[in-house]
Amino acid sequence: MIKLIDLNSHPKIAELIDDKYIISQVQDILDIMGDLFPLDCKKFIVHEANLHSDFFDLRTGLAGDILQKFSNYRVQLAVVGDFSKYESKSLKDFIYESNKANLIFFVPDMESAILALQ
């Protein structure tokens, strides 16, 4: 489910690689974080396909709740996907503001994810 990306960097970067694993509640991300801490990993890549559609509907609060955990535990996150298909102005603003900070990144591809997390 989790793959470590070896870039000779510290902290390490982990990637969720299970196509069938859907993060649909906060506990899902807490379980993953629990797996990352023994690996001394404070950088994580997740793909858009691994996030339940409620994540991208800000009214559900799922994105805020999940991303708050990354902030609380100071774990950087890169979400890889095509976010141009979402028409919500609120979501576009949320993505823009997230990308300006140095903790959560919404990026189009793996190369951008790794660059953002270095």
C-alpha cells in the first residue's frame, strides 16, 4: 500500500500506491500516518483517485478535516491529479491557497509532487 521513494532525502517521501484504497474518512488518513511514523516519514504523496469524491466537495468538510491532520502532525502532503475538471470556485481557491503554503500541494504529476516535497 505504501511505497518509499528513495531520493536520499530525509525525511523520506512515501506514496500511497494502492489503486483500490479510498480515503473516505479522517480515520483512514490517521491509519496511514500511523504507518508512516515508524518509517521516519514526514512527506506523503496521495493520488486524486485515492480520495473520496467528498474530499473535493468542500461543503462536506472532509478535505479540511483530513488536511488539518497533516498540519497538526507537520507532515507534508502532495496530492497528484487533474484538478482542472472541478468547477467549484471555492475548491480552486482552496487549492491555490494550499499551494502557496509549504505543507499541502495539489500538483499535476509525480515529478511535481517530488519537487514540491523536497
